[in-house]
Amino acid sequence: MMQGRVNQSCEATLSIVIKSNKTTQLVDAVVDTGFSGFLTLPSDLISTLGLSWQGRDAATLGDGTSCTFEVYMGSVIWDGQYKEIYINESETVPLIGMRLLRGYELRIQATEGGVVTIEALP
């Protein structure tokens, strides 16, 4: 089970560890159920981590516009285990998407400081 908090902007957040061959970094990420990928990170953090480039992927954003993401490979500690995932480059706050949440239950106490719980489904 993993736990995070709802921040002052009413966003469900979770701290996750991202690992590469070069370094390890703790990142506060926002849970985004409208994002179907695994994780987004800004380019400066991808560069710091030295993540390996995998290619490009097209996506449709919430406002209906299309864009292309640079895609990298990295590892996160997810539910106490290292998990290798695709990471999309995006100049936003880091976002946790539905592919990373697949197989888990998400519970949010939707109030400032509320608990965010992510637990594996049986």
C-alpha cells in the first residue's frame, strides 16, 4: 500500500522514487486519472536522471489538441518493488497516469491534507 496527500490545490499527490543507471530521485507527482500513460516528467529531470530515449508517442490532450511526446524508459519504486515503465516528457508537474495505477485501487479523501491511498487489488 502507498499513501500520499491532497495538496492545497486539491490535487492528489504521491511521492515516488525514480531510478536510472546514473542516480535516484524522489519526486512528488500528481495523480491524473485523465492521463492514460504511466508517468510524465519535465525535460530537466529526465536529463538529470539520464533516462534512455525510446521514441515518440502521439496523444490527444484534454482540450482535444494533439501533441507528440518524447518517451523514455525508467524505473520507479511502486508498491515496494522496482517497476520499469515508459516516461513521457512533459513540461508540467510530474503526473501519475492510469497505466501505473492499473491493478490498484485509488482512494482519495478530497479535502486539503486528505489521505491518498493506492492499494493493490486482490
